[in-house]
Amino acid sequence: MQEQTIAFIGGGNMARSLIGGLIASDFPAGRIVVSDIDERQLESLAERFDVQTLVDNHEAVRRADVVVLAVKPQVLKGVAEQLAPEITADKLVVSIAAGVRLSDLASWLDGHGATVRAMPNTPSLVGSGVTGLLAAEGVSEEQRSTAESILRAVGATLWLEQESQMDALTAVSGSGPAYFFLVMEALEEAAMEQGLDAAAARLLVLETAFGAAKMALEVDEEPAELRARVTSPGGTTERGLAALEDAGLREAFGRAVEAARHRSAELADLLGKQ
Ligand SMILES: NC(=O)c1ccc[n+]([C@@H]2O[C@H](COP(=O)([O-])OP(=O)(O)OC[C@H]3O[C@@H](n4cnc5c(N)ncnc54)[C@H](OP(=O)(O)O)[C@@H]3O)[C@@H](O)[C@H]2O)c1
């Protein structure tokens, strides 16, 4: 991948994070081209990362082996249709636009075969994301590996087999950070109701969330086993967990993920019908 040139079409938040991650993992800055309609974005990217910047999407694509489409989903159709003539069969296209299906993207790109859909989540902006990837049939093994390396610059990656799984992934990891933020808010409020001040509640909740996630990632045990290990019979955790189960926590998450998955499919239909 080091010898390839990557063009980012759209140099906003997500492109900036991907570029930062790529350069931190030793990808040469000189092999990154960014085009954006906002010249201030380009100036700031050139200053921060010493990448090539352009206002001309077409020229960016011409210089690239890999094209990362990083504009908002609502403008992707127009951008893709304009760029289609420059996207020759040898170029890999990676779209990070939320909710835009591979089949729609391929049709906007005049049937281009080497297309990967990536769905990163917001913690990618701080290098701790997780991205679902889906490849069209025309994507080679080498191109799959290139797409994966780009997204791995901002976190973990996971390949999916079917487009419908993207809606489930969107409902879990795409919307998931907000579910955890809500849990943090609720736990902070509960901490304050029990007499802790706001600063103490914030510190305890955030460090506990971080520590629990770190343990779950690093210790070779299922979350259920970890939970059982901190739940002494007759102890405080047992009481607290019983209250959460009584309140229907599992059902609430089941409903949340189902509702979000359904909405993800609806939005993808709308974006495809533009
Ligand atoms: N941020 C996230 O957490 C996240 C998570 C998952 C997926 N994504 C996906 O990542 C993509 C980018 O999101 P973002 O948060 O980075 O958005 P963003 O910060 O708004 O970046 C998009 C950039 O593209 C520019 N742009 C608009 N039209 C353009 C055109 N025709 N040609 C070139 N550049 C153009 C925008 O300029 P203007 O601002 O002047 O319009 C902006 O600088 C989206 O499709 C989004 O669905 C983002």
C-alpha cells in the first residue's frame, strides 16, 4: 500500500482522522491527496500533515490509485456521478458515507466494480473506532487489504458478507457510542442523587466505563464471566444488577437496536432513491 496514492474527496472530520492515522502508521504524507470545496479545510490539512491539497476533485482522482469518498451522504451521488469518467477500472473506491449502499454507489459510478463500503463510527475521530467493511465482487484480495489498512488507521475493522448486515452494524457500533453516552449520563445522575458531587460523579463514571471496556478487550473472558466475577453472592453488585434486569435493560437494548436497524434501512432506501 505504501507505493499507492490515496485521494480523499472531502477533507472534513473523518478524512482528517484517517489521514492522521495513516501518517502515524508511517504512510507517506506525499502519497496523500485531499480535495475539498472548502479551502480553509485544505490549508489546515496541508499545514498539519504536509499532504497534497486541491480544490479539483477530478485532478485528485486522476492522481490516485485509491479514492476515498469522504463527503456527506447527501452530496455523494452528485460527487460520484461527476467523478465517474475519471474512475478507471484499476482504481479502488472506498466510500465511508453512512447509509449509502454499494449497489447505489456502483450505479452512480457507471458500474465500477472495485468498490468498498466502509462504516466507521464516531470514536474513529479519536483513533478508537470500529469500522464495518463490505466489498463488491470486483474487489481483489489486494484491494481488500488496502481498504482494511486505511480504516485500521482509526481503529478495529470487521468484514461483513451482506449489505443487510450493514444496517445491523450501524445500529450497534454506529449508534452504539450514543447508547453508552446515555448510560454514562444516567449513571452520573444516579451518582449525584446518592450524594456525590458532579465532578466526582463524572470521574467515577468515565473511568469505570473506560476500565470496564479495557478489561473486556484485554482479558480473555466473556463479558458475562467478567460480570459474574464481580458479582459476589449477597453483595452490592448483585442488588444493582437485579434492579437493572427488573427494569428491563436487556429488552430496552433489544428494542433500541431493532429500531435503529430499521431506520438505517429506511435511510439507505431514501439515499438510494435521490
Ligand atoms: N463523523 C463521523 O463520526 C462519521 C461516522 C461514520 C461515517 N461518517 C461519514 O464520513 C463522511 C464524512 O463525514 P465528516 O463528519 O467528515 O463530514 P464533514 O466534516 O462535513 O466533511 C465533509 C467535507 O466534504 C466537503 N465537501 C462537500 N461537498 C464537496 C464536494 N462536492 N467536493 C469535495 N468536498 C466536498 C465539505 O465541505 P463543506 O463543509 O463546505 O460542505 C466538508 O469539508 C460522511 O459521509 C459520513 O456519513 C462520519
